Amino acid sequence: MLIAALALGCTGYLRGEGGESGPPGPLSSGAPLGSGSGNGSGSMTTAECSGAATNVAEIGLRRLNRAQYDATLRELGLLGPGESVAKGFTGDSTVGGRKHGFTSGGAVDPVLSRDLLDAAISVAGSPAATKLAGCQPQSATEQDSCARDVIGSFGRRAFRRSLTPAERDELFQVFDAVRQQSDFQGGMQAMLAAILSAPEFLYLVEAEQGAAGSVVALDGPALASRLSYFLWDSAPDEALLTAAEAGQLSTVDGMRSAAARLFDDPRARPSVERFLREWTGIDRLAEAQKVGADGWYTPELVSDLQASLLGSLEGAFFGAEPTLRELMASKTLLVNDRIATAYGLSGSGASLSPVTAPAERLGFLTHPAFMALQAKPTRSDPIHRGLFVREQLLCDELPDPPVTDENGNPIVFNVGDTGPGVTNRQRFKEHTAAALCAGCHTLIDPLGFGFENYDQVGRFRTSDENGNAIDASGDVQGDNDATGSFNGASELVARLAQSKTVARCLTVQWFRYGLGRDEADADSCALSAVQARFDQSDGNLKEMLLSLASSDSFRYRKVGAR
């Protein structure tokens, strides 16, 4: 039982109301994960949610993160493909986990404030911005008319809503004041810079009407922004803004229809890719040092491996079978000649092409890139491999290892030395023998040992670096539908691919990514409804995203939550 294991010294938990920790408890496969699930802190069952008043958790003012800032400028026609002005911005924060969280715009300090202003001035003076006016006015009257037209049209796209008369007048005054000191182009540049440095551009500002603490429906423009930054990581296009202004997003069906259009658009791919990069942490593979693979484990191979993993995972969302099973247990690998030679796989040619994966390469957890990422420089790493499954696929949240014992003395982890005849199981036996460590490592280590067939660079093997025969048997502990013993990673992957616990955890991960915050008890009913529809669709990934986009947590906000 998970609760018994936790009692041995690991205070694992899911986040409770407002992201605060709650007491440990079992993760039941029948309760909605996230929103304090299983910790007795207020989560509701599906039956209890029926007929209950709409409730959502507080959500603060969200700033565009680096990726969203650049993507928004591209959507506005101010940046070309691959160009970036936000790459060096600081201040982004992480939500949804300490190790594999999702990037969200954080607080603005003086350095970032200056960088944002400099970027706005630079972009406003770019050739692309100069072309925005679309007119060549001669007289002052023509200049006034041109400036007001740009303020109305560009301002609407940049602020993701129609500007108020006061905002239009204020921006025109900026234009006119600088024009008087400079010229028409100088005034236009100043006005554009004012728009691009305004809070209404940098933040997802949502209008509020109602008593403090009440739950209200978002207006059309706010819904359009939430939706586009969820599925596109960018601003709404003209079609979505028009639909929002016409009230077409005010219903569940309207939101689902709009979300379906956005998901089917190629602009959805960068957002899905960012989710996958941050969820798996695959970008860190480029910095991972490896020993004993000189001459063939090159930066070029690493780049190919990253592209192969991401391509396979994206294919699960946009391919013919967009299901959890395909995401978790795909039988196809993207391989080129470099990967084929390095890992003994079929495949040829410089480009990545799909091939049937051997039995030991079932799904992304056994992909060479992922196994190399979750490994040490010289050996496999059962701890971090097991921890990924536990935290990212089962949504358990485990604390950092204790620094001191109950008497305040520093803890020294006596992990045994490697050497002939010594296995990883033997080296890490103190993890489960010591009471202070056993609570967590009883949950982690038996999962990680199932991946022992993969070495430090992700090659499949039947004996370890010391010549010992691999024992890849393992065990999933806890009160969930993945619980039980298994033999080898492929057997574990097949079980996880069928698990409702994993399905619900994936829903929670996308919730965190899409709303830029952690789930809370107030989201319990909304998450439960999304997870139910995901289950009913036989794990259809597109259905999960459409259900999230049309959920109460997405369509409502609590007044006064800034």
C-alpha cells in the first residue's frame, strides 16, 4: 500500500488547495488525480460533482513566457520563422513540478523590465513593423487617419481585444507627440513600441465583473486568448477573435469547435512540441556527459535522437491513432542511418524514417534518447528512471531526500562501489534498508530496476557494465491500476499504456501546461469531467485537449484573483 510506504519516511503528496502540500494518501485509480486527489483535502467524486455549483481555483495574472512572446510577434507579422528576440529574457518560472515543470511567465524584475522595453523599441523599428501601416500618407490629416487605423487594427490583435476609446486616444497622443519632434515614421515607431510594452500585450489580462470571490464566466476575448495560448502558444488569429466577439465561444460546444480548428491547424504543433520537450526534459540530453562512447556518441547523433523521440511523440498526437496507447507504447521508431548504426536498428538514409521497433523498444520510455537522458555518465540510473515514472506518469509528488536524520546529523548515503560482481540492485540496497530512505525509494527503485537493460547511452544489453546478468524485474507499488510486479521495461510500458491512472495524470500535466498553474481542490469537478471524457474516448488525445479547453476551469475565473 502506498500509504504504508509513505509512513516509513516519505511524505509524498499531490498538491492541495492553492498549491499547498497536504498529508500523504493513496492515489486511487477511481478518483481524479490532481486537485488534492486522494489526500482527503476536499476533492469530490463524479457523483458529488453532479449538480454542484461551478467552482474554479484562483488564477493570477499570467505574463507571456519567452516562447509565447516570440510566437506572438510571429503571429503579428513582426518576426520571421526561427527568429527570436526573447531568447535572453530572464524571469520565467516553472509550474507543475520541480524537476519537469512547465514554463510560465514569472515576475518582472528591473533587468527583465529593461529587456522588454528594449525589445519593444527594437521590434517597432524593424522593417516588418514599418510595413504594418500599409499606407504612404502625405498630409497631416492622412497621417492621422493612417495612425488611427493602425492603432485600431494592430492594437486589437496585440491586446487580443478591441481597444477602448481612451486607449485609442492615449496611443494616438504618443504617436502625435513624437511625430511633432521627429516625423511620421518616428511617431509610428513610438506608438508601436508603446503597444508592445503595454501590460495588455505582455500579460493575459482578463476583465472581471462581479463580487470579489464569485465565479464568473470569461468574456469572449479572454476565452480566445486562453485557448490560443493553450493550443498555439500564441495570440488568437482573426477568425478566433471574430468568433469571440460574436459570442461564439460562450458555450461548451462553441469552445470545442474553436479548439478543434486550432488543434487541426499546423500552428498547434509548436505548442504540443513544447509540452513534450518540457514534460520529458529531452533538451537536457545535449548537455549530458557520457563516458565510454567516444567516437560514435556525437552531438550530431544526440540531435538525431532528440528529433526521433520528439517526432515519435508528436506523431501520437497528430497521427492516424492519437491515443494514449500510441503515446506510451508505440511500436514504431523514427530512425536514420546514424541511429541505426549506433543502436543496431533497421533503417537507412540521412532522414528519419519510421521502422518497426524491436520488442525491447516499446514506446518512448525505452527510446535510446530517453534512456540516455535518464542515465549517469558511466552507467544506468534506476533512481531517476523510476522517479520519472512515479512523478510524471503516476502524478505522485515526492520530496527531496532528507539532509539530516531525526537527531539533526548529516545523512551520508553509503552507496556501494561499482565493480566486478556488483549490480545496481546491490549498490542501492541501502535506499530501501534505511528507514529514512525507504519510504520514497520503495516506490522509486523497483520501478527503475525494470530499465536495467539499457546502459548509459540507451543501448540495449543483457549484462551490465560489470558483466553481471541483468535482472530487470520490478514492481509498481501503490493504490492504482498499474500496481504489481513486472519483468522488463516493455512489460511495464504495456501496463502503463492501459492505465487509467496514467491517463488521468496526463490530463493533469496538460492542465498545468494550459493554464500555467497547479491544480487545486476547486478544480476537482472540472478535472473529473475531463478525465471521464478521456476515458470514454478510449484515450483519444485530441478529445482530452478539447475537453480541457471547454472545461469549467478553462471557461471561468474567480473574481479578485490576481
